[in-house]
Amino acid sequence: MTSTPQLHEPQPVEGRLLRNVCGLFVTGVTVITTGEEGRSEGTTVNSFTSVSLDPPLVLFCLHKESRLRAVVEESQAFTVNFLAGPQEPLARAFAGKGTAAVTDVPHHRSANGMPVLSDALAFLACRLVQQFDGGDHTIFMGQVVELGVPRERQEPLIFFRGSLGALEEEPRGAHPIFDG
Ligand SMILES: Cc1cc2nc3c(=O)[nH]c(=O)nc-3n(C[C@H](O)[C@H](O)[C@H](O)COP(=O)(O)O)c2cc1C
């Protein structure tokens, strides 16, 4: 007897495969920083999304095992630092368990007391407004309370197919999708 493929039966989705497929969606790279002086932490994250302009809301997803989690919850605030092309070593440094310290890299404080990486392309300082369960991640939503673009002219660091790299050329479309 030949077996017929169960085309309509949903197959369990394997985590590694999902990660590989999602890796085809090109993103920028951020380091989320949080914590008052003496308790600051940072983690490399590409799950950043802007949510709303009015009120100004953004979110990111953080693995529940991340050491950053307790510090975000304690601080009730965080900064999203968009990395520039030359900051690949920084992205790698903050992607390991406890390998990089915010105090080892140039930084200053936002008005709400959160660390801001001084060489980032841009930053959004946020106060935590809500958090949601997202499976093995927690979704943190913040309201932007301060922003800045310290390295406006630099290209961004991007993440694609599991690799980090600088975006060497800006797209040259004649008609920008957004004009703002
Ligand atoms: C490009 C890139 C993007 C990442 N994005 C995320 C993310 O969105 N959420 C997350 O929890 N971890 C993400 N990670 C993994 C964390 O950086 C890494 O697991 C973490 O720093 C190690 O644990 P910690 O958070 O306790 O420091 C990413 C790593 C890289 C290299």
C-alpha cells in the first residue's frame, strides 16, 4: 500500500528551519541597552519594529532566558540603538552571554537615565508601557520619550541569511516609498 502525503495536515515547524527562512527577511541590527548606572546591560536584537506614531510606540522581542529581561523589568525603560555599518564587532560582542559590558563602550545617558551607545546610527529612548507573552520570548513595547541621530551619514549594519554586514549602497529608487 502506498502512503499518500498528508498535504492538509500541518507539520510541526522545526525551529532551525524557521530561523533560516526568517533570515531571508533582511533587517537592521540594534543593541537594546537598559539599566541605571552600575546595573547597565546590552543585548543584540534584530526583532525591533516600530508600532505606532501617535502615541509613539515601538517593540522588540527578547528571549525569556536573556539576562536583559530582569533589568528591563526593573528599569521600566530601555534604549534601542540602531547600529551603523562599522559596528559589526559591537553587534557580535553584545550577542554573547555576558561578554560585553555597556561600561566598556562609549555611552551616555538619556533624559530617562538609560544608556545610549554614543556611536550608534540613531537611538530611541523608551519607557516600558506593556509586555506580552510571546512563547519563548517576551514582547516589550515602549513609548519613545527621546530620540537622536548621532551618525546620520553612516550606512546601517544589516542582518541577512545569518550574516552581519554593512549596507554599502543606498537604494537609488526614483520615487521613495516614504517621503518623510
Ligand atoms: C543579529 C542578531 C540578532 C538577534 N536578535 C535577537 C532578538 O531579537 N531577540 C533575542 O532575544 N535575542 C536575539 N539575538 C541573540 C542575543 O543577542 C543573544 O542570545 C544574547 O545576547 C545572549 O544572551 P543574553 O541576552 O543573556 O545576553 C540576536 C543575535 C544576533 C547576532
